[in-house]
Amino acid sequence: MRSARILSLAVFVTGLAVTSAGAQDQGKIGITMAYPASVGLLWRVSDKVAVRPELSFSGGTSETTSSSFETDSDSWTLNTGVSVLIYLNKYDDLRTYFTPRFNYAHGSSTSDASGFVTNSSTTTTLNGYGFSGAFGAEYSLGRKFGVFGEVGFGFSHSTTKSSILPTESSGNSWGTRAGVGVIFYPGS
């Protein structure tokens, strides 16, 4: 059920992006698809600055059955992020840039167990955010298509709460970050 709502939101945002992109000047707004898995927009604010919001989601279900118990699990995670691309130099169709980035994640996992001895339900929620900085390059393969790649360093913080335990756990992580992607400009 939650996965269906998240998928509906993603389809709506993508449809809105395509509609908005078609109404702009060619090359001003593009649709991005990147790895790690995300979909988003690239909006060129000026010749020196662009904004790249992105969205990714995941979900899953599992079921375990034995002679004495049964466990059903359902989980989902939604990640959003925004990068500001500050263009440094242009060499023909290649542009280099520096990009600070902020991201936020929210997720939930529910596990229902029933069996001979016990019936229980556990819900765990996750909230996290992160900051990073990267250097990248963007190459235009034509008027409607481009590719990009970037590498940098990032920091993230996450908090997890469980419905069974009255405690909250949190953690920090840092490390290198890299990504590649394509840009499609749907203008007329």
C-alpha cells in the first residue's frame, strides 16, 4: 500500500517534469537519470549555475513460513536530493563544475510475526540527511542528449526508531561519493 503511494508520487513528479520541460526553451530544462539510481531534473538558471533536484525510492516485501510461525515484512525508502552545479570552465562541448549537494531520506519497515507462542508487530522508521561536495564534468552529445560524471566526498547522519524499544539509535558516516548519468532535453 505504501509502495503504491510512493510509486504514484514518483509518476506524478516525472509527468510534471516532462510537462514543464516541454514548455521551456530547448536546453534550459532536462530530465536526468543517474546511477546510483535516481531520476530528476537539470534546470539551467544561468550560464554559470544549474540546479539538479532528484528522487529515488525503493521498497520490498518478504514472507517467511515454517511449521510453527509466519513472518511478513514490508519496507520502503524515499530519497530526495538537490545539487547546485557551479560551472567552472567550458571546452567545446565539455563543461566542468563543482557541486554542493544536500539529501534527505525517510523510510519505514513493518514486520508482523504470528505463531504458536506469539503474535507481534514491529515498525522501524529511518530518517537521514547528508551533505557532499563533488567535482564533475558534463558532456553534450547533441542538442537533446548529454552525459555527466562526478566524484567527491560526503557526510551523512541517520536516526532509527523502533516501535518495540523506547530508544533511538543514530549514526554518522562519511566517505567518497561518485555518480554518472544522462540528461535528456525534451524541447521542441
